[in-house]
Amino acid sequence: MEEKIFGKRFVGQVALVTGAAKGIGEACALRFAKEGANVALLDFDDANNEKAAAACRAQGVEALAIHCDVSSKESVQAAVDQVMQKWGRIDAVVASAGVYSGLMLPDVTLAQWQRTIDINLTGVFLTNQAVAPILMKQKSGSIVNISSMAGKTSWPSSAEYSASKSGVIGLTRSVAVELAPYGVTCNAICPGNTLTDMVRNVAALVGGRDGLNAEEWLAMRAKDSPAQRLAEPWEIGGVATFLASNDARYLNGQALEVDGGMVMS
Ligand SMILES: NC(=O)c1ccc[n+]([C@@H]2O[C@H](COP(=O)([O-])OP(=O)(O)OC[C@H]3O[C@@H](n4cnc5c(N)ncnc54)[C@H](O)[C@@H]3O)[C@@H](O)[C@H]2O)c1
């Protein structure tokens, strides 16, 4: 599938994206840049984050690659402060930073459980909490939290991941109702399998356990979706920018499946 851009909906606006160095976060950051927004890219993978920021700048906007560990309150607050010092406003926020261990339940140590929750759930909470006072003061803005279809359904080797992603949906609803009176929306996206390093790593690990190579495992997963294919990262970025756009001002507290029709609710 090919990305098509029909206009620049975010000129003069500022988008903040966590997990922006790679995959879905990178695609979201680039899509905001293509549509005219200045972009703050937060990630702890500095080398890839700088490359992603350079790709945004190539679209003719300003972009800042900011070192940030979303599981640290101080790190998230410092990054948000840096964005406010640079541009003085934040219009769209995408919380995409996340990890997936692929471990079966008996193998999930308490430390592994804690790490996944710290990044996938606490990281989203800290990001939402740090930007909330700014958006409330502005009386405008959108938050898009990246959950997963694993937040609504599950499969083997997803215990801590599914728990964290269901938590993101509950958090999103709560933030949505608290911020709605200020004209701020908060929604979640639940992507299906999307072609990123995360899913390629899962394919190697989980596929190996099933006696399949990574390509065979990915082909099998593609058939799980009525679309008969995996998502491209830009297809998630397209929905994230829609949720941050003027067209979605009355869309709030939802967890949208973007999985080719795999999970329907
Ligand atoms: N790829 C998929 O199939 C899929 C499906 C559903 C949901 N998701 C979710 O989408 C989000 C992005 O996944 P992806 O596939 O792009 O993964 P990815 O591994 O390609 O990218 C994740 C990014 O998050 C960053 N990150 C991880 N921990 C961080 C931390 N503590 N602080 C700052 N940055 C951190 C990584 O450095 C990386 O740049 C995740 O939340 C993931 O759970 C992915």
C-alpha cells in the first residue's frame, strides 16, 4: 500500500511522539512532519532518533530528537519542558514507545513483568500526565496512545504485554473524560501486526518456537487478518494524524482497532 497525503493539516502546530526512533512512532512523527507540524521525537535510541528527526526536517519543518526514557518521570518531564522551551505549545501527542518480550507465562520473571508495565503502561501514563496541564491551559490538543489488539484480545506469550495494553485502554478512557471539558481529546489505537522491528523480532522468536522461520511466521500472521496482510507503519500514522486533526474533535475515549478487520468490537 502507498501513503497518499492530501494536505497539510498541522502547519504551525507541534507534535510530540514517544518511541519515535523506529517503527510506528517514527511513522507517526514523519506523517506529522509531512503535514507541516514541527515535531519533537522522544526515544532512548539516540542514533535512530536523530535519523528519524533528520527525515522530518527534510519535509521542511523543525524537528528535535530528545533523549527520553518514558519509564522515568524526570526524563519525560525534562523532555516536555524542552519542547515547551523550544516552541511554547504542544498540539498533538502520540505515546508509542513500547516493548514486547514474547515470553511464555512460566518464563515471565517479576523483573520482566515490571519492565513491560514500566514502559508500556507507566510510560504512557507519565507522558499523558506531563502534557495534560499544557493542553488544559491551551484548551486544545489531542493525545493518541498506542495500545494493541492485544489490549482487547490475546494469544500465547503475551501475559505482561496484554495486561499493559489493556491498561492503556483504561487509562485512555480516564484521561479522555478528565480532559474533555478543556476541548482536549484522548484516544487509543490498537494496531494489528505491523511491519516494524518489533514484529520482525517476534517473528524470529515466536516463529522459532513454532518451528517456523520468521518469513513463514509473518505469512501465517498476515492470514489471520481479513485483509490478508500486515499493516505498514504509515497506516497507523495516518490514523494517529486523523485522531489529532480537526475532523476528529468529537471522537474521544475510543480504542480504535487498526488491524484490517481482525478484532471487531
Ligand atoms: N508492530 C506491531 O505489530 C505492533 C502491534 C500493536 C501494537 N504495537 C505497539 O506500537 C508501539 C510501537 O511499536 P513498534 O512496532 O513501532 O516497535 P519498535 O520496536 O519498532 O519501536 C519501538 C520504539 O520505542 C522505543 N522505546 C522502547 N522503550 C522505550 C523507553 N523506555 N523510552 C523511550 N523509548 C523507548 C524504542 O527505542 C523504539 O524506537 C508499541 O507500543 C507497540 O507495543 C506494535
